[in-house]
Amino acid sequence: MYRRSAAAAVLLAAALTLTACGSDAKPDAAGAAKPKGPASSAVPDPADSQPANAPAAKPTGPVLPDAKLTPVTGSFTDKEKKYLSGRVPEKMDPAAVLQTGQEACQRVARTAKHDKDAAIGSLIAGEIPAAKDAIPALCPEQQPVLAAAQTGFPDGTKTSPAKGTYRALTQSTSCVWQAKGADGGVLASSPMTQPAGAKITAEIPAGTAEFVSTGCYAWLPS
């Protein structure tokens, strides 16, 4: 009897230990659904992340006068000074603002080299906020990417879109869309099923008041 009781106690203790260990597990936040970019995009580079303290494209408060746009060491080129003019908040190192613009150029160039659609999509989706101003001033060779991005629009709601055929810059089967008229009626919508890996297009008819999409990342005229 004693042996059976002792064995039972050991088994109970082991079960409690396993339960306690299991209770420490936390939900995996990475499992949450997120919009997907182009299927052919490269694995994100950690260096691509925007700095948490990255300045806005154009400060709303006081800025450093052009005469004070000087680095701690060395000097800025005329091109760099032109980019920095009116863009550096007071009490901020102009070199840090310049670095944000340069890193935006590097990210666009690196992405475009691998997948031009991915670079265009990242600009449309606003993932590289400094690029819109940085490209014309610091890396004009990326102007074609910026020009293409300016013809598209991001996932979400687009009011009064131009009639035409558009393609989603993703191959995610979770991409769904609707074209709605002024009365809220559905004029066109995505198919019920989407084959994996298929190109996703949307035909926006004339008279569309709102084009609403989810999980489609960004759209470009086809």
C-alpha cells in the first residue's frame, strides 16, 4: 500500500510540474495576421528598419538655418546641403537627418535590385517615409521607382479611383477587394477563390466611388 501511495504521489508531483511549466508559455505575437508584401521580396534586412527617432520629412517647428548646417567633422556637399535645407529641427544633428535620407536611398536601391515591384510597393505602402524627399535630392537614379509608385495607391480605401485595370503587388490569397458605387452598391469584387501564386488584378469600372481592399499590400495600374 505504501509503495502504491508513494508512486501515486510521484506521478501527481510530475503532473503538477508539467502544468506549471505549460502555464508559463505566452502567445506568439508573430502568429498574428499581417499584410503581405510581394511574394518574391527578399527576407527583410534588419538595417531596413526606420529609426524610432527618424525626423519627419519636413519639421513643423523651428529648423536650423542653412548657415548652421555643418557636420561635426568634414563638410556637406552642395547636394547634401540642398536636401538638408529646411529639414533639420533645431537641436538636432544635421548629419543624423542626412543619414536617414541616405539609408532610405540605400534601402530603395537594394530592394529594387532584387525586385522592382517590391521597391515600388514599399514606397506606395509608406514603409520608407523618407524616400519621397530623399530620392530626388540624394539618389535621382531611383526616380523611375518613385515615379511608378506615385501612380499607385496602398491597400485600404481609395476614393474616386480612375477607371482601369490594376494589379496587386502581392500574391497573397487573402487579398480581397470591392469596387463600390456612390450608393454603396457593389459594382465589382474579387473572385471567391484565388489560386495560390496567381497574379491578382482588379477591374475598376467607371463610376466607382470607393475601391476597398484588404490584404493586398499596394496597387499599380496594370
